[in-house]
Amino acid sequence: MAGGLWQPQICHKQMVTFQWLYCFFFFLLGGSQGHFRTWADLGGSALSPQLALLYEEVLYTIRHRMGKPEPHHVGGRPGALRLLCRRWAFGMDAEEHRVSMQRVKELESPIFCLKATVKEAKGILGKDVSGFSDPYCLLGIEAKSQEPAHPDSKKRLKAVVKDLIPEDQIHRTQVISQTLNPVWDETFILEFEDTETASFHLDMWDSDMVESVRHKLGELTDLHGLKRIFKDARKDKGQDDFLGNVVLRLKDLHCWDDQWYQLEPRTETYPNRGQCHLQFLLTHKRRATTSSRTQPSYTVHRHLLQQLVSYEILQHQAGSIAWDGELSRHASTVLYLHATQKDLSDFHQVMAQWLAYSKLYQSLEFNSNCLLHQITSIEYQWVQERLRPEQKAELAESFQSLLTYGVSLIRRYRIIFPLSVARSTERLQSLLRVLVQMCKMKAFRELCTLSPDLPKMVSEALKSGTTEWFHMKKQHLKPMSMEENGKALAKLLLEVIADLQQCQKTWNKFFISQPSWLPPKNTSAPQPPLLPFISCQVAEHVQEQLHEVDSSMSKPTAESLFQLYLNLQELYRMKDFLPERDGPLALSDFHQWFKEAVPQWLQKAYTIALERAQRAVQMDQVTQGGRTTTAPPPSTCPPATAQIVKTWQQLNWPDPEEAFMIMVKLGGGSYTRDMCKIALMYCRLIKTRAEALSLSEQNEGEAANRLCIVVNNIKQLRLLILKLPSQLDWAQLERRTGAVIDPQQIQHTLHHQLDSTVSCLDREVQDVVQALATKVTACPQRGGLTRGDGDKSIIPLMKFLESELQYLNEHLVQENFKSLLALLWHHTLAVLTAAAGPQTSSTQRYKKLQCALKSLELCFHAEGCGLPLETLHSAAFVVWVLWRVHLALCSSTSRKLIQKYFSNRIQEQLDASSEKYGAVTIKALYRPSEQKLRVEVLNAVNLIPLDSNGSSDPFVQLTLEPRHEFPEVVARTTQCKRNELHPLFDEAFDFLIPPEKCRQEGACLLLTGEAFFSLRHVPGLDADEDQADMGWVPQTRLSLTHPKPSGDEILRLLESRKGDKEAQAFVKLRKQRAKQSKETA
């Protein structure tokens, strides 16, 4: 058995209990009989020799257990742990256990050993003159500890190793010279008989060699050193100094301990003597079990580990729980005790775990991630020289075995790891990760002479497995007729596509974009082999089955082949997920296999489109019940061309020249022409049906309802026709055929026919909308429009808009509704023109007409949802705009008109650029606290000569206008300047006026000449405080004008108001000034 492979032993009782559970869970998880062995393969009889010897090893380990139990291990009496092992991993009954236990008791006890490693110390006392020490340690085990009689007794503490332990049992470390932090890292094996009474002792001493006084004085550094010289002089030559000790009872130690211990003094002098780092391991020598005597410790431990782990795995499988690699407390305790007693290094323990786990993975199902820890640990601790030749061979064989087994699982991944089952992808990726990490290990590369190419092995395994899977699928399909053959092939392709889609995410992750799992020597990622490989097999099989296809095939056969074509197309499109390849896939010309079937596919699409158009007209709801109960919804245009568009999009013929020929010949004629013919035919049919239904009734309202439906359908059909270039991707077709077909031919064949059809549909829409407008305006019972004198014609017009426009907006598409609105708007303007009648001076009538026009404009514009303003403001509306301004003036009061008059004159003053009659310069400032307007008249320039001597005698008169706003403010006049055309006045005037008067419309300062200065923006009017002086006020230069004698519309309106004295007085004053201005000129 030494160095050989050992199978875990399962007793007969366990096999009977769990055999059926194992099989049930195995097949439930999608496993195969080749992946896992049955329980019958794992065990032998109830007390097979291998199991008996292993159980003996466990009992021996527990019986001779040493040390305190770890917190996470099973503690208590050894008998309890033996009982757990008997019932737990080995499943023995009481009699079998009694026999084994009796045999173990008869065996000789092992030699108990304490493997003590003195690592280092820190902070020890300095005993030499230099302030340092030359420390060394004496250590050993006292067989029976002498406990002090009284807890406060100090006698025990004064004892040293050489006084307690025989000299031949004392071990000594090396002397580390001149240091307070020595490092030894020396290991000693100390034997003892009983952990209950034995204790470990360590004394640390300062080595004292005989030196001359001169040498010591040379090392003297301080007063303390001088005292040390005198002390040395009093003691015996060569006597060492005590630095401290560590005393530990063995029963207080764990099997493995590693910590710092305080160095204790013999007296109270210098109580703080530093610390010592010690490491302990309680081990055995000369174990009397058969396995320990005949096999290496490493091999025995691996067998025990394999047995315990196998039981853990099977226990989890019986409970339908996946094992995560964590051992139970019982197994951990037994393995820990066995490894420490056998003094196995961490490296050999990891090796044993790897061999056990990798072997069990090939027979029992568990998470392959459990192997990653062992791989990482081996890689971290790997030193090839630690292993004997047979161990190296065993490790290399485990690598090769797991690699071969893992690749075999990948070959059957569809069965072992069905991707339709939850967590299967995770399990598969975990296995791949283990294989990758294993192949990257230094141990793998050094021990395996021929390093395998893992990506190539995976690719070959996938190819082989795919071939087997595809062959199995083909055997399940046994068609008879040609039609059944097409359906069977289509079904097979669906299964292939579904399989590739499921595998795509898994395998692309490992084969594309330089995956991290590739070994460093790979410079480029290999191609995922599934799609290129299976496409070859699919192409070969489909071509073999389609050799009998010809143009005389039946319609059912053609339909089944169309589905096969679509499935092949979808399979070929999966190449987009692959990087660039040197050559095309085997399916690159698959469309050529179906050229004989294309005419029947196209003819069927055209026939379906014709039938849908005719059936849609007959089923369309162009008639509806009474409008008072429910309004007819606008019928949507039937998808008459949807079948043709769908067929073209599905066909997606790869060859551009052949695709163009298919488009222009679809349905026996031009592809575009056929669709346009269907559209125009539908248009005529729906109009004819609506007219036929209208003749059976004389109700104009119902006729309008039908026309709404008709115009909506035609407009929707027009939109569908306009979408054909994008739906059929003409732009791409033109680019693809640019090298072989003249663009002018494409333009003439496709676009001209489309534009012609759209124009025809537009004319049909306009005709129907015009007819609808006629029907609506001629319908008296629905608030129709009437023409007549006076305001009565406006009332039915507003009622019509309220009742009809909302209805039409709900039942017409937006574009058609706006076309109808434009017609109704022109009709409405005509009605208002008739309602206005001859011009009249009735203010009340003007107000009504103005209100009606404003309401209509808002109604038709509908806050931007109706007609746009440019449509509303047509040529007919411009007349109405001017008329509306006139209406606004006519409806205003006389005072409002006077204010408007002065506002106009102020604006003219601002717009004036000529100083034909000269100019006057003023400064104005308003003081809010005094409610005073101060005006300074500075000068005038370029006045016209009015006297015979070629000069003038100018003066300036200042008046606040309008007079009804400033009735109590008298006019002011400057001094007269004789014989001056450029007079300098420099006079100031104050006007007491409230600020609100200055803000009135038309409020101004009128200067004779005439010049108008607006008071609404005079400086200081809106200031919170008065300005100090007028120095900061800018000068204002006003051009002098002459009042116009006639032509002002406001003056004419005021003059027409004969009974208004204020209006008449204002007109008279303006005429007088105009007359004076004329005489002066």
C-alpha cells in the first residue's frame, strides 16, 4: 500500500442506506454515469482490511491525544470523539468498535515529544559593560512539576534548568553575541512520558567569558559599566548571568502553539526582563499502528483525509446540499490531531489535501472551487526538493489525471453541465478556472515533462462533443415527405441556435479578447470552435437534404423551406460575435440553396397583401350610429403592405444585385409599383364604399363622419408609403449596388414611382377634405354658417365652432384637421366681411365686431395647436387687421383718442431725424419730494427767418398736454429774443404736478414750434430721493416740426363726434395751430 492510490472505504450499512439517494440526486443534478462512480464502486465489506487499519489509526490518534483542544475543534473526553467517529465517518456498530478498540489498547504507546523551536527574544537585559548581552538558552522538560507549598512562595521561581533536569536531557542554543534582541530559530525534540505532570523549562543566560581588565575598560561607555566591572570582580571567573526563564505546564499547551512569553525573574530585581518567542508542536515517535509502521506518514494522512472528505461529500449529497469544501468539526479535529502527531509539515498537508481532493473529484460530485485553495497553497510553498521521487511521480500523475478527466467533462458539458439548469454555468467556469490555474503552477510545469496546450485541448474536446451531440440530434429526426423534411431541418436548426446562444456567453468569455486564463506563451486567443465547426456540419447536412428541391415544389414545401431559410440566416448572423477570421463560414452562401423557392415566397407575400387590402375595406367601420350617443373613431389604415415589408426584411438577401432584381420583380412586377398599386386600390375602394353608404342616407352629418374616416385612412396610408424607403433600407441597397447598377436606374425604378403614388394620395386627401368642408358648412342642423346683415350671423358661427371643431379634432388626424381648419378660416373671414356691412360710426357695433374677430383668431390658433399664425395672417386677414385697428379707435373714448394722438406725436418726435425748422435744447428734472417738474430752456438753433430782415424774434411757450390731465397748469413763456436765429434763453420753469399724471399715456411737454417731450421717462420720476441739482441731467435736443393740416385718422374720428364738446374743442385748437403753421411757412 505504500505510495499507492487508496480508495475511501464505505461500510455496507451506509451503502444500503444512501445508495438510492445518491443515484436520485446524481441524475437530478444532470450528472452522467461516466462522471461519478456508484457507491458499490467505493467500498468493500463491512470490515475490509483497509478500513480496519484506517480506523485503528484514528482510534490510536484519539487515545493518545495531547494538548488542549482548539476553539473550533471537538473537545471533551477522548471517548466522546471516538464515539462520534464510529457513528460518523466509519459507521461501525458497537461490536466492531469494541474489537478495534481492544486491539488499539493492546498496542504500545508512542513516545511523546515536544518539538520546541526557540525563535527569538526582544528587550532582554544588558549584562555586559557595553550595555549588551551574549544570550543563550537552556531548555528541557521536568518529568514531574514540583508545585509550591504556598501560592506566595518564591522558592519555585529560583530553580533553574540545570538544577531540575538531568544534564543529558538539557538542550542548549547557540550564543548570540552583543545583542538585546537575539534571533536563534533553533528546533529541539524533547521527549516526555505524561503531559499531565510534565512541564517545559527554558532559562536564558548571558554568556560570560574571561576577559582582561584592560579590554573591559576599553568597552566602558558610562558609569553603569564601571559598576558592572566591580561586580564582576567579586564573582567567580566564568560565571554566567541569569536573564530570565519561561516555565509552562504541557497540559496547558495546544497541539501547536506559537506566541511570545514573558521572561520571569528569580528575584524582584529587574522584573521586566523582556520576551521570548517560542513555537511548540506536540508529536509522536514510534507509533505502534500497522499503517504507521508500514506506510509513510504522508500517505497514511492522505488516506485518512480521503476517507473523511468522501463521507462529508456523500452526507451533503444525501441532504441535497452542495459541499463547499469546509470540513465538519469532527473531521477537522481528527485530521489536525493526526497531522500534528505525525509531525507533517504544512507543505505535505497541502499535498495530501490536493491528492485526496483531486482524486475524489473524479468519483464524487462537489464544487471544483475546493481545489483552488490547494493549488494556491502548493504554488506558494512549492520547493521541488521537499519531495521524494515517488511523491513527485504521484503528484505529476494527479495533475495528468485531473486534466484528462476535466477535459472529458468539457467534451460532455451539455450533459454534465446542462446550461438550462441553474448554476451549471458557474460549475463549468469553476472547472475551467481550476484547470487553468493548475496548468500555470510551477509544480505542474516542473513535474509534467510535456506541458499541454490547454486551449487546444478544450477546443478539440468541444469539437468532439459537438459532433456527438449533433449526430444524436439528427438521429431523432426521421422525416418522410419533402414538406416534413423542411420542417425537420428547421426544428434541428432551432435546437442548434438555442444551444449556441446558451454557450455563447460561456465560451466567448474564455476564447475572445486575450483571456487571462491563457498561458503566458499564447500571443493570440484561439477562436471559439463551436460556431465555425458546427456550421460546417449544418451546411453539409442541409445541402444533402435539399438536393431534390426545384421550382415546381408545393406551397407547403416552400413555406417550410422559408422557415429553414430564416433559421439558417439567424445562425449565420451569430458570426458577428466572432473576431475577424481568415475565411468565410461554411454558411456564407446558404442563400443560394433557396433560389428556386424565392419566387413562391414573393408571390405569397403579394397575394396576402392584396387579400388584406380588400378584406380591410369590407370590415372597416365607415358607418356608425347616431352622433348624439357616440362618435365614430377614426379607422386606422390596414397593414396592406405589412406582409411585403416583413417578407423583404426577413429575406435580407445577401447578394446586392440579386436583391435589387428581387425588389423590382416582387409579385410578378415591380416591387415598389406593386405596393403603390395596392395603396391606390385601397384608396379607391374606401372612397367608393363611403359614397355608396352615403347614398343610402340623406343625413349630411353622417356623410361627414364617413369622410372623416376616409381621409384618416388615406392619410395613414400615405405615411406608410413614405416609410417604405426606411423600412426596406433603400439607402443601403443603393450603396451595395453602386458598383453594378446605375444610380439613375434605381432613382427611376424606385423613387419616381414612390413620389408619383404620394402625389396621387395627396390629391385624394385634398379632394376628400374639400368635400368634408362643404358637408360641414352646409349642415344646418349642426350649427351651419349663415350669411346676413347685422350681428345675428356671428352667433351661429360661434356655436358652430364650439360644436364642430372639437368633434373634427377628435376624429381627424392632425394634418387633415389643419387642412380643414384652413378652409373653414377663409370661410369664416368671408362671413365676417358680410357681417361688417357698410361702414358706420356705431361704436357699439365696432366693439362687437372687434371682439368677434379676436375670439375667432384665438379659437383657430388654439395656443399653437391649431393653425399657425402665418396661415391665419393671410391676405384676407391683413384687411381684417387694418379693420381691427380702426375698430379699436372707433370704440375708444375721446380722451383716450386725445392721449393716443399725443402718443403718436411723441413717437414721431423720437423718429424724426431732420431739423428743417430748427431745434430747441432743454433739460428736465422731476423732484418727487416737492412733486415739482423743473424745465430749463437752454437755446434754439437753425431757426427759419420769418421777418423781412432775414431774422426772427423767437420765444418758446411751454404747455403740459393733454389738457384734461393738467387742467390747472398754466402755460409758461420765455423771453423774446430780437433778431436771432440761434437764441440763447437759459430760463427755468417749475410745474407743480403729481407723479402719476406724468406716467399717463400721452403725457408730454409741448413746446411751440412744435416739439414734444415725453413725461413718462423724465429723469428723477422713478428715483427714491431728490437729486442735488440739474448738473447731472443730460440735455435733450428736440427737432421743431409743424402740425399737419389734415390726414390724421384720430382727428377725423374726433371731428365726427359732433355732440362731444371736448372732442370738438381739441380739433378746433389743432386746426388753428395747423393754420398758423401754414401761414408762417
